[in-house]
Amino acid sequence: PPPPTGVSVASCTGDSVTLVWEEPTDTDSPVTSYVLSALPTVENCQFSCSVDAPSTQYTLTGLDRGRQYAIAVRADACDGTLEGSVTSTLGFTLDVVSASLIIENAVLVYDSENVLKSIDVTWSPLDVSADVNGSSPVECQAMDQQYTYTLTLTSDTGTSTNKTAQCCSASLDSFTDSVSSYSVQVSGAGVSSPVMAGISTTNDQLSVQVESTCTSTIANCSFLSGFTGSAYCRVDYGTSPDS
């Protein structure tokens, strides 16, 4: 049968591309399937892969960013005759438009004992595109739920732990009592964010607010250790009914 027409990239993620095409016309026999081949081979299409008609799309997975791929699509008819069957070809390169990840925020969450409970990290997604034969890039959906990022939490002693997460937030909670500070980095599709360093495990934003109606006396006021900015006091109240 004649080759499919209009082979193109419909969408993409950080490591996959969805191809679409149109059913060939003027066929002597109905098309029963389409056979794709990829060079170089990809995760779910090692040498060739088939799609049953009437579907006219297929998602290639496990692609490498920056590598050029050539895809051929062939239509097969129900009579099994392949003689003279020709293919449509497409070339594309999966690329990253934004060459960096940015950690937008890292919120330190403390428990009631002023002990670091978690670091809640948010980051910007990668902007990914598929450059199809030098034409206008096809914007990818980098926030696709199948695409994951890796967060690396490194202590001031050099010990690192990794956590995978979907775009674009996660909570880190693997802390060690003897560690006083951490750094955080996010990576995905071979791109890493700048390191956010110097995250102290001590809450240096603690403040004391005393209501004007409180009549209890201050029994103790001592400096808390570990502050890098202004010193704050810990206030212990008496046990009178008006405390």
C-alpha cells in the first residue's frame, strides 16, 4: 500500500515523543497495521514496532535529549502483500529550550520542639521541545505525570540522599541529628539546578509575642544557640491562671 502521509510530532515530554500520521489513500486492500522503525533504537521500539489500525499514533519512550532520531512508518495491508510498500520518514531532535532548572522556593518546616521536620521544595519545570527537521519546534509537556525529577539533599558532612518526585514540588525529610546545614539540588533530563546551599537546621526566625493581658512574670530568658542573625529569647511563663 502507499505510505502514510503527514507523519509529524504531536507532543513530547522530557524523554518521549508522540508521532501521528494519516491513513494512506488509494489502497487496494484495507490497512491492518502500521510498522515503525527507529534509528537509533529507542526503549519501546528496539528494531521495529507495530500499531494496529485504525490507530494512527504511537509514543516513543526512553529518548535521549539532544540525540537525532530518524523514524520510518509503513502501512501493511490485510492481504499481507508488502512488495512495493514504501515508508514515510521523519527526523527530529529532542532538545531542552531552557537549559537550567530553577529552585523557586525552599520552605523549612519545624515541629513544636523547634526541630527541622521537612524542607518543602518547589521548582520550575523544564521547557522541552522537539526540533523537527529544523522546522518550528513542537512544545513538549514537561510536566507530564510520566516524567520525574530527582532531588539531592546533601549534608554539610558530604552525605547525600536522593528522592524522585513529579513536577514540581516535594518534601525532603531525611535529616541527621548531628548535621547543622544542608544543600538541595534538583535535576531532570540531564539538567541540574544551581545548588541551594546553607540551609540551616536551626530555626532562626523564632520570635516571642506576649499578649498585653498576660500578667505572668517571665521566669527565665536565655539566648538560643545557632542563630546567625538577631538574638532571640526563649520565654518561660509562670503557671498562674492568667498565663
